[in-house]
Amino acid sequence: MTTTAETRDADDVRRNLLEFLKQRAKAEVEPDFDLFAGGLVSSLFALELVVHLENAFGVTVGGEDLKIDNFRTVDAMTALVVRSGGARG
Amino acid sequence: MTNTDPVAVLGAGVMGTGIATLALGHGLPVVLVDVDDAVLERALAQVARQLKLGRLMGGLPRESADGRLITTTDLSAIVGARAVVESVTEKPGLKKEVLAAATAVIRPGTPVVTNTSAIPVDELAEAAARPDEFLGAHFMNPPYLIKTIEVVRGPRTSDVALAAVLELLGEVGQQPVVVGDGPGFVVNRILQRVINEAARIVQEGIATPEAVDALFTGCLGHRTGPLGTADLIGLDNVVDSLHVLLDRTGDEGYRPCDLLVTKVKAGEHGRKTGKGFYDHGGVL
Ligand SMILES: NC(=O)c1ccc[n+]([C@@H]2O[C@H](COP(=O)([O-])OP(=O)(O)OC[C@H]3O[C@@H](n4cnc5c(N)ncnc54)[C@H](O)[C@@H]3O)[C@@H](O)[C@H]2O)c1
């Protein structure tokens, strides 16, 4: 199912990210699990997360938003997508 | 030569793009040269992603604007360079050709460094128009995330060239460790042998790649094990570097083991092709 920024809400984003992590990192995690502290993902995977957010939700992540704290947890990434206009809050 | 002249990077592969990213991310202009237009096209996309990754992981400053990037197959575009970084394929003959051609184009007084993994600096210096302006700068992969760099002073390297290179490295946030010349210098004289031995262990069925790497990360505190590192480097480059070391030391420990050779023949070059000792789920 394809969604757009107008029809998509934070829960859709959260679900999408959990599924993405399940497929790519082979891990089922809680939305507030710290991916980096937990050693689950490497720095290269962090880039994959950025690219995934950009492609899946049509947002551009740049400048001050490019910091690891925005990608630490599924919740943080979801907030970033909402803040960048990729989904309703 | 002024500090606003571009840094020329020769070879737009794994390392050339990484080195370009490092300079651009610190606001320096770059001319990136390769022989292959398709490679340069890919390099443009890679540099854009790596600039993001560098900022994301805190390896590049977030506040500075990106430097201007020019990609080209025309070597004469490096004429006004501030410094030249040679990072073409690890083949001695090819490197000598490229260095001879590049040093014939640039202004005298322009420092030239090689990013070779294992070829002695003084052997390559032979091909440079001005051997005193030549030295080794062995960047780590990826250079925009790893700040320590192995700088190799050859017997003919001048103080002036060394100082100019150290200044440039300082501008891009690199912390040099200066060492002497010899096959593989420090890092690769040891690392390539470790990788070869690790691959041989897998080949003999003694352990899986996962098990080998788990021991190095868990017991020895390495960030990645030798085989994860090999996949990051590129197995083709590992085999080339082992040959360079074998030819120059006569030490059979450097002869690339069958498993490495087979993987390279099969196109399993590691991260850059999506598969090596590990599956990388497509090319990143
Ligand atoms: N991969 C690593 O982790 C690593 C780390 C440090 C140093 N190095 C060294 O850096 C150098 C480059 O390695 P790499 O891994 O980037 O290899 P690579 O195979 O990814 O890239 C080499 C590039 O050089 C280009 N090239 C070939 N001939 C050329 C020419 N005449 N002019 C311009 N470009 C040319 C090729 O088209 C290719 O794009 C090698 O000397 C290698 O040993 C590699």
C-alpha cells in the first residue's frame, strides 16, 4: 500500500521502520530501543536509515538534523519524519 | 599555490570518493579524476551520501558548507591543484604511469601523496617528476570517519613537502602518525597478513567468518574483526596488496589463500559488490 504525507500518520511511520529493521537488521525491537547503544546497527547502517527515511517518506534530512540522536530509536526517527513534513503527527 | 586551490584526487573508487568526501566536508574544493565516466557518475552519488554519513556520525563538521566538486576523466584538469592524492588501483605499474603523468602536469612545489596500501613510497617516487615532493598518506577506510592516518616519509621526501601535507591533513581534521618506508608500512604489513590468515582459517573449516570476527571484537576489543574489515576494504584490493607484499618480501605468509582468490574471481569483492565473507544486502 502506498501512502502520502497527507494520509500517513506517525503510527504508519513507526510500523514501517520496525518492519525495515526486522528485514535489514534481523531484529525485532521496541520503538524506544537505542539501536546504537545496543550495538544493533553500525555507522554504515545509520546511513541506510537516512536513505530509507528519505525514500520512503519523501523527506530530505540535512544540516542540523543529520545527527545520530535523531536515528537512535524508532520513536526518534518517527518524530523526525513528522517534523520534516513526511507524515501527520 | 593558495589554500583555495582544489585538492586533486586520482581514482574515484572506494578510497578516492572517501578522501574527496573528507576534503569537501571540510569546505575544500576537489577535482576527482578517473578513467571511467560510469565510475565518476557513481562517485557523485556516493560522495553525496558519504557527506551525510560523515555529518551524521560526527566525522565531518556540521556547520561548514561543502566544497565544490569537479569530476573529470581529463588529467590536465589537475593543473592548478594545491596537492595531489593518488588513489588508483593497487597495481605498481599503473600507479607509476599515473604518477608520471600527473607530476608532469602540476606546478613544481605541489606536494603529491600516494594512498597506496603496501607499495614502498621510494619505489613509486622513482616515477614522480620530483621525488622530493612525494610521500605516502595512507588514509583509513572510511577517511571521513576515522581520524588517524599513517603518513609515510620516504628517504627522498623533503621537509617542505612533509610539512605542507601535514598542514593540509590538519585542515581536514586528520591526526597523522608519521612512520618510515617499507612494504606495507606499519598497518598493512600486519593487517594484510592477519586477513590472509583469517581467510585461511575459514578455508580450512576451523571457524566461520562470524566466529573469527566475534573473537577479535569480543576478546581483543577490535571494532570489527579481520574478515569484516576485509569486506570493507574490498577483497580485490586485499589480494592486490598481498601480492605487492609477497613480491617485495618473499614471505610466503603473504601469498593470498585460495579462498580469497576464489572469491575475487567470483566477483565477491565485499561491501562494494554486496557480498564477500558476509552478505551486505546489496550495494550500499
Ligand atoms: N579499500 C581500502 O580500504 C583502502 C584503504 C587504504 C588505502 N587503499 C589504497 O587506495 C588505493 C585505491 O583503492 P580502492 O579501494 O579505492 O580501489 P578501487 O578499485 O575501489 O578504486 C580504484 C579506482 O582507480 C581508478 N583508476 C584506474 N586507473 C586509473 C587511472 N589511470 N587514472 C585515474 N583513475 C584510475 C579505477 O577506475 C577505480 O575507480 C589503492 O592503492 C589501495 O591499496 C585502499
